[in-house]
Amino acid sequence: MSRRLSPERIAGLVEGAASVAGQVELSGLLRSTVEIAMELTGARYGALGVLGEHGQLVHFLHVGMDEEEAIAISHLPTGRGVLGTITRAGRTLRLDNVSTHPDAVGFPPGHPPMHTFLGVPVRVGNRVFGNLYLTDKEGGFSEEDETLVEFLALTAGSAVSTLQLQERLRRAALLEERERIARDLHDSIIQDLFAVGLSIQAQANQIDPIHADVRARLDRAVEKLDETITALRRFIFDLRPPVWARPTLRQQLADLVGQLSAPYQTQVNLDVSCPRELPPPQLADELLAVVKEALSNALRHSGAGAVDVQVDGNEERVVVTVADDGAGFDPGRVRRGMGLANMAERVQSAGGTFHLDTAPGKGTVVRASFPA
Ligand SMILES: Nc1ncnc2c1ncn2[C@@H]1O[C@H](COP(=O)(O)OP(=O)(O)OP(=O)(O)O)[C@@H](O)[C@H]1O
Ligand SMILES: [Mg+2]
């Protein structure tokens, strides 16, 4: 920090920065950044312009002008002129008279005259999130003011980034919760209702035709149950996270490979080339099950230096291959475990074909091919 800052000003900055960093909501954070910057420098007016993706001004928050004054101005800043200069240059601009700067376009009608000016970019990560503007300090802004406001802008940027991260985490947690509720509803309630419906139906079929009215009432009850199940299904469908929020097959595979291979030295290569919408969720589960078993076999039994896991998909087929350069084996002579047999059976009952290619000394290739 600059040597020229007095202890009082440093204390003021630390206090101000702490209060900015403590904000739990974005608009409060931006407002307090402007207010504290004004307080620290003695500026009469302060503002913060938030920039959109293409550097355009999407939000302009101002402090120091009363309602009447603000309303009298014909329009909000457009981000041209000197304000645009800061955005383009991405660095601080300190001026004694903003109107005489070569980029100045003049104030809109009704705007109070402003002279001294200090503009500082607020960065979030490596992108300029917005600019902090201060104007009209008696005697002009000093180099000290510049240092103070730059520090404050730094704090504000990191506080904004923390808030954004928290927001993302909250959304992720919400999606996970929705997925869990949907699964619970599906697995327990719908199956139960379904079973109740079936048993009522069976009872109704046993009823003596003399009691036609009872039977009719039971039939209506079953219909009602069916309607409820349909409504619940629709509800569950709405609850499921949207497609873009579900983990992709690539992510799930990467997680699985990471988990399984962590305890081993073996190098595992993952290569997924599959359109994003493929495979359908049901197939994705089968595919993950194959990778899980084949890869854990390769890691546990083969002594391989490397294992290649490959998924290749097109509109017709999705093929998964797990190949190791390990010891290989004679399928007729090994102890029969559950893994290989289960895997082959799973693949076949999902309509796919299973292929095992191995021999002692030549490594093992497991391949499963599913209709997409
Ligand atoms: N990639 C491989 N390299 C070398 N040997 C293998 C490989 N995959 C399977 N084997 C041999 O085949 C046997 C049977 O495999 P399988 O997956 O059926 O059973 P497991 O892995 O021993 O037990 P489980 O899968 O039930 O935990 C293994 O015990 C091992 O001897
Ligand atoms: Mg196994």
C-alpha cells in the first residue's frame, strides 16, 4: 500500500472494505461500495455502472443526487464518452475536469455540472464487472484517493465473486434436492399406489355381480388412483432438473474413473465421443455399470500399466470399450466370479452385445455395444 496513506485513512479503508465484504446481497454490496468510496474520498457524487457481457452498461446505480435532480436528467448514461474510456482501457482514470477530456461527449440536458472525476474498474475474476465513478471533490482527487478507491474496488470485486459463487452453490444444492425428491416419489409413492390399485382391481373382479353398485364404486376408486398416479408422474417430471443441469455422461464417467483408479498407480485414459443427447439415461446407467466392472477388473486383476476407456456413440449405436495392457487370462480357466457374468447378462438384457477378448499374455479388451 502507498506510503502516503495516513493511519486514519487506512483505518477508514479497512473498516469500509470490511463492511463491503460483509454484504450478503448484490444490490446492497454495490450501494455500500459507492457510499463508502464517497465517504473515503469526500466526493459529492458517486455511481457504479455494471457492464454486460459485451461491455455495454446494463445497470447504473447512483448516489448523491436527490430524486428531483435525477429525474430532471433526460436519460441514464449510455456508457459512451469518458465512462466508456475506462471500460475500454480497463484502468483507473483521474481527471481535474471531466468535460475537457478528449473523449467527453458532454452531459445530457438537466445533468448537474461535474468537474473533478475518479473512475476505477471493478474486476470479478479477470473480467471487468463494472466501473466505480466518483465526481466533484473539492480541490480534486489525489493519488491517495486513487489508491484507496482501487483497494475498495478490489474488495468489492472479490465480494461480488463470492456472492456469485454462493448463488451457484445454492442452485446446485436445489437441483440435487429436486432430483432426490423426484426419485423418492417415484420409487416409493407411485409404486405403492400402483400396488393398491392392482389389489382393488383384483378384489373388484371377485365381487358377485349382484353387488354391481359396490363393484362400480371400486372401479371408480381405481380410476381415481390412476389419475392420481398420472398427475404424480407429471409432477415428478416437472421436478426433474432440466436437461442442461443433469450431469453429462462424460462427467459421470470421469467421476467414476477418478474414484476407481485413485488407489492404483495405473494410468487410465478416458475418451468419450458421443453427442450430448446420447445415450438416453437408461442406457447411460448400463454403460456406467460396464465401465465400473470392467475397469475394476483391469485394475484389480491385470497388473496393467495403462487402461483405455472409450465411449463412441452415434445415432445408431453406443459402444463402450475397456482395454488393458495387463496379464490377460483364459476365461475357461479362471475362478468364476460374479462380475463378468453379470456384466454380460446386463448388456444382453438391455438389447446390446457383449464381447470379451483376452488371452494370457496379451491384455484384455471388454466391449459392449448398445443400440442407441
Ligand atoms: N482385465 C482382467 N485382467 C486379468 N484378469 C481378469 C480380468 N478381468 C477378469 N479377470 C479374471 O477373471 C476372473 C473373474 O472376473 P469376475 O469379474 O467375474 O470376478 P472377480 O472380479 O474376481 O469378482 P467380482 O467381480 O465378483 O468382484 C477374475 O478373478 C480374474 O482372475
Ligand atoms: Mg470383477
